[in-house]
Amino acid sequence: MILRTMTALERVPGKVVAVHSSYRSRAAERGTMPAWPSYFLKPTSSLAGSGEEVARPPGCELLAFEGEVALVIGRRARRVSPAEGWDCVAHITAANDFGVYDLRYADRGSNVRSKGIDGFTPLGPRLIEARRVDLAKLRLRTWVNGDLAQDAWPAQDMLFGFGDIVADLSRLLTLEPGDVILTGTPTGSTVVAPGDVVEVEVSAGEQTSGRLRSPIVEADYRLEPPGAMPRADDAERDAAYGAGYQSPAREQEILAALREVSTATLAAVARKGGLNGLTLDGLRSTRPEQKMAGYARTVRYLPLREDLSARHGGGMNAQRRAIEAIRPDEILVIEARGDQTAGTIGDILALRAQVRGAAGVVTDGAIRDSTTLAGLQIPIYHAAVHPAVLGRRHVPWESQVTVACAGVTIRPGDILVGDADGVIVLPPDRAAELMAEAREQERQEEFIAERVAAGESVDGLFPLPAARLAEYQAWSAGRDRQ
């Protein structure tokens, strides 16, 4: 492995140092904001090149990627200043700091087992000369199966600059030419599985590392005692998958409960909680009688430009890739800029989404083949009907990015709920709380409706005042006993 990596590094590094947490977004996701960097060492035997397979160890389920900028030291650094620290960097390139959370418990912070595995530190494929880099233009991006998963601008997003990291390390240990520093990962890191492909690119204007490509495979060896064996619990899954992780059983429970409450009630309780911009505007459903709840898988269309449409609109474009990647309980969310003068999805692709297990489709543009779409099992929320194909107005540009659909910002993984009234988006970390409040509000309204149907005035009844809570609670307890 190391021999191929040397085509990028030029020499075997004496040491590989990795930063635990250096991006504001990542630190905020984990609920910590460190005052200074912390580090761990990775063995040089973990190095790999672009295109080399990353093997998930036997018994492990939580293999996570971390796209990073790697610094390659060009001259000896010992007790240097931050400005001198950046001057000691000869090159930068792309890196991927893979790790298995199933073994993290046994490392006590050292990451030897979890991140030191052979092939777990891909680098390259090309070096960028540090002196030619405008740090303000430096960008780090990671893709999983072609979908953008991480996108950061280190100069704006990092807690600690590259020179600061070099200077801090050099206070107590000497950095030698060829040493490598992995500078941390932004938010978006998550779990990948055999069959996935992870790509990382570092760029600064015209300068680029090229895409560092890592196919994920299952290891072909056995892992047996003596020694720590893989184990995973919800705490490790939460850390590996990222903020807002719910166990699959809990996810199903939340989605099922959300299908039992109305979007009107959810909008009301969200507004009480300070979230007043979650309801999508101007959409209607092909199946208004059917409830919808699921997680957003996004695709973004740009306005038609013929030269770009020729390159991006045909074949397995971003729209088709999103549909082929959609998973059960996901909802395809299309940003079409509210343009109603061309269809954004038709019968064949909508059927494919249904076959793959999609819970629905949401677009702020038009649909075509509307009669056929109305006969599908899944609801399709749309702003209009139009016979023209999407190429009349749109270029399918990218998927799994934050989009603006029907006036609302929607991120991949957000929860959408739909019914005859429309669609509302819920932050995943607030969904359980909003669902519980909505269920309670609907039960209170059921009590109120009974009283109104019996002839009682809404004055002093709706919304339910504190003076009537005891009566409501007795009624509710009686309902539970039935």
C-alpha cells in the first residue's frame, strides 16, 4: 500500500499526526468547542493511495469516513511561530481518516485499533504546492457514491489555522520533512458500507489534489481473540452516524407516529417552539388522502443552459442518480426554483422511486404524466402539471445538498410530513419532541371538539385554559382505560 502512496508523498513519512477536532461545525455537532487542538498518531502502515480498497474489519458495522486536508512538512519545525509553521508546510493534499467505531472503546483515545488499520489513511492522488495556495480559496469536499457529503472552506470554518497546528505541535516534538498532519474533518462524516465509494478532493482555485477514491469492501480475513473484539451500541452509532442518530426501530416509531398527526398541528406546535418557516408553500398532492413521512433525499435543478445541459442533463444525471440511490422511507425532494413551465419528474422515474421504497416525492415545480402519477402508491406533492420534459427549463445539477424547495430550506436527512393540507419539514433532532407535543395537542382538541359538538361555547374552552386541565386529564384517563 505505502509504495503506491509514495507516488503522492514522494517519501515515507516519519510520523502521521491527526487532529481530533478542528472545524466549528464538527465541534458543534459533538457539543464541544475545544480551546486548543488535541492529537493522535497514525502508523505509516495505514497509508494508502487513491483507488486502493478500504476493508471493513470482520464483525464491524460502523466504518466512518472523514475527508480532510493533509499537510506535508517540507522543512524541520521545532518551536516555530504560527506564521513560521505555515512556511514549514511544503504541500497539501486530500486525505481520508477512516475509522471503525466498533473498536474505539478499546483504544481510550489513542485510536490505534479504530484508525490505525492497514489502508485506513488514503492520501493523494496529487500534491499541491503550499506556496501556490491562496488559503482563502481552499475548499474541501467529500462525496459518497457521487453525492456530496462534506463541503467546507477551511479558512472560514476551522477553529485552528494550519500554521497554528504546526506551531502547537512543534512546541514539544520536532516535525521533520515528509511528516504528515491530518487537520480534522468538518460535519458530514458518517458510516459507509461495502459497495460504497468515498472520494475526497482539496482544491484552491485552479490547484487541485484530484479526487482521492476509496472503494469500500468487506475484509477477507478473520478477527479472533485474544484482544478486543468489535462491539457497537447506540452511543457509538450516534457518534459514528453523526448528530441526531436514532436507532432503526426508533426511526420507524417516530415516522409511524408522525403519520398519525396532521401537518396543521405540527405547524402550530413548531411555531410555538420558534420554528415558523417549516411549511412548504403552494403544493398539492396526487394522493391527498394518504399521509406521508420520511427523510429527505435532495436533488437540485439549475436553469437551462444548453451547453451545460449537454454535459449534465443526459444519461445518469443527478436526478437519476438520486432516484437510484433512494432508500426505503426517504422522500425525493426536488428544488426547481418554483418554475412551473416544465415537468420535473414523470411516470417512469416516479415508479422507480416507488419500487426502491421511497415514501414520496416533493417538487416545487411541475409534474408530467399526472394521471399515471396519481395511480402510484406514493404521494407526489407538486406545484403544477405540465407536459414538457424537464430539459425545457432545467439542468439536473447535484444531489444530497441543501436545497430551497417551495420557500423552505431542506437539508438531506430532514424529516418531511405531508397530508391533504400540504408538507412540513422537521429538523431530525426536534422531530420526536414536536411529534409528542402534536399528539398531546390533538388529544386536547378532540376533548374540545366533543364539548363544542355538545353545544358548549369556545369562549374559555379553546385553546384549553389551565382551569379546564383537570377536567381534560380525567377525560383523557378515561379514554386510555377504554
